[in-house]
Amino acid sequence: MNSLKNHISNQLFILRNFNKHWEITSNWQLLFPLFGMYGLLYSANKFVTLLGIKLLFFKIISTLVISYILLRATLLLFKKLEKKWKLSYRWEMIRVFMVFALTGSSSALIGRPILKIIGITKDNFQPLVYWILYLLIGFLFYQILLVTIGWLFGQFKFFWDFEKKMIKRMKLGFLLNEK
């Protein structure tokens, strides 16, 4: 019975430290680290699948190793960007990364159907022209989706400020109509 109490006490200590480190004050905020870990595992599994590893044991081990490497790289990025980005809590970093990931994937998926709707395909355009148009349309939708998905995740101000900074860097600040 004592060992069970010690085990539970140890687990609660780990959870409290995790919550303290990520500045989590409500249980619903734990969703973001969980979704982040799921995203890392999913990405690692996709990569292992691309490598063509068939045996389940090696696939699981490879997925875990790559997930660990992705986690370390992500935490390193968090550490560097934490000072640069003005966010209220550390767990919001995970939310911001999720918005970037969803936006990038979504804009890449939207490009091809949009080109097809307006009649641009690889068959009736030179490949170079097709890919330039694909990238331009993807970039345009990326800008729109970044603010939209950021708003859905409760980070509109962060992504609107990010978008304004990007527009100014591209020398298109006149579009913002700010003084």
C-alpha cells in the first residue's frame, strides 16, 4: 500500500513540475502539450514509413527515436523563440507551433485544387510556370490561413502582428494603411 502511495505521489510531483514549467494553470491547457506530442509521433511515424521500414519492432523503435530527436529540436526552438515572441505563457508556444504546422499543410493542400479550378494544370503549362504559380497561390493562402487559424486557436493578435511584420519586410507596408 505504501509503494502505491509513493508511486502516486511521485507521479503527481512530475505532473506539478510539468505544469509549473509550461505555466499551465487549467486542465484544458494540457491539451496543447498532448496534441504536440501526438503531432511529433505522427510526423516521426510518417518519416519512418517513407524510409520503408516494415518490421513492426524496428518501426516502433525508429518512430520513438525520431520522435525524441524532433522533441529535442522543438524544445531547442522553443528556448530560442521564447525570448523573441511575446506570449503570456509557455504553453502558448505549442499552440503557435500547431498553428504554423496546420497553416503550412493547409496552404500546400489548397494550392493544387485552386490551380485546377482556374484551369492551370501541369499538362497545359510549362512545369516551371506551373510550380511558380503553385508557390504563389500557396503563399497567398498561407497569409490568409495563418491569421484565420491563429484566430481559431485564440492567437489572433500574435499572428496579426506577425503578418504585419512580414508584410513590412516585403516592402508592402503601404497595404496596411497604418500611420
